[in-house]
Amino acid sequence: MVLKTIVAFVAIGALAVLSGAPQTEAHSWADCIDWKFKDPKKPSWNDNGGRCIGYARRYPVALNMPFGTQDKIFRYFQQDADPRVAIPCSNRGDGYGSNETRADPVSKAYGGNFGRMTTTTVGDTLCVRWPAKNHAFPQYLIDRFVQINLSPVRNGKDITQLELLKNTVAKLDFTKCMPGADIDLKACGGCFKVPRRAPGTYLLQWRWMLDQGQWYSSCADIKIKK
């Protein structure tokens, strides 16, 4: 009887894999902070539908990794569940995530092996892209969203997570993804208007809730011009 039960469980597991049931590979991150559509009338988040001209801190563009595969180098970062102690930007202290702490000067986190820093203006539209990573499914539809938090501090140190939560400038639908069979590598994204800020450089945080109290973040510097 025990042997039959074990065989049954093995068979069910094999069927789940063969049937293409969602297999969680990793969690998501901000792939691009400033995505420009090739055709704004037919917006596409796919690689052939636009280009990225602004990235998160120390984003490794020189590695030329295919879209959605940066989990292999632990690009994603899970925060502490308590925002009072959560680190807003990964310092890779637990061996996961990437170094997204503020550089001094901030320009050191961009250019060369890294992607460009986002340059924008008040009222401009910024479009942010991320990979689905098997999570753009109905069970993640309810209250599963992306926060865009923008620090009010100009040319200064990163503020705390609690302070960032007082400066949420947009909530984006995580499941706004391109159609396709590959549920892991679907390209997703959302757009928002840059709010009023004095000219300067500011911390922008992409923050996504996978499950209740389970948050992932990516950090970027954006330069707001006159």
C-alpha cells in the first residue's frame, strides 16, 4: 500500500512537469528603468519592441545576458518583511541580490560595464520593465502590484524604507505582460509620470509584493533636469 502511494505521488509530479505547470525559477527585479517603445502606438516590452536607456544601479549590461536570466547572478533582492528594519537597496549582505547601494559619486554605478543612468524631466513619462518569472498568474492578481517610490531628498543619501513608503508616486500592475508561451521570460512593465521635484539626482525604488509581507526591490538613481 505504501509503495503504491509513493508511486502515485511520483507519477503526479512527473505529469505536472510534463504538462508545463508553472515551475517557480526566481523572483523578479527591475530590468529597465527607462524603456522607450519603438512604436508608442503599439507599445511592446519585448526586446524588439524598444530599447532601454536607463538602468538600475550597477546593472551588468556588459554581460549581455538574455532578458529575464539575471536571476542566475542573483539580481533579485528580497527585503526584510518589516519595513522598519528593511534595507531599501540590496547591499548583498546575505549573498543574494546585487550591490545597489548608493555610489559616491553616484555616476560610479553607471557607464562602462554598467547601464546608463536615467535622465528625465518633471512631467515626463518613465516606463519600467521587469520579467514575469512565472508570477504573472491569476493567483498573483489580487493586490500584487509594483510600487514606484521616489525619494524627496535631492543629491543626498538614501532614505529609509519607511520614508520611501511615504513617497510612493505610482502603483503598477505586475501582470501587464506580453503574450507568449514562456511564462518565465515574459516581458512586463508599466509607466508613470515623473512628479514635481527640483533639478537634481534622486533615489527611485521599484518594489514588488509577491505575497503578503514578501517584498522585492531594485534601486536606481534618476537625474531630473530643468
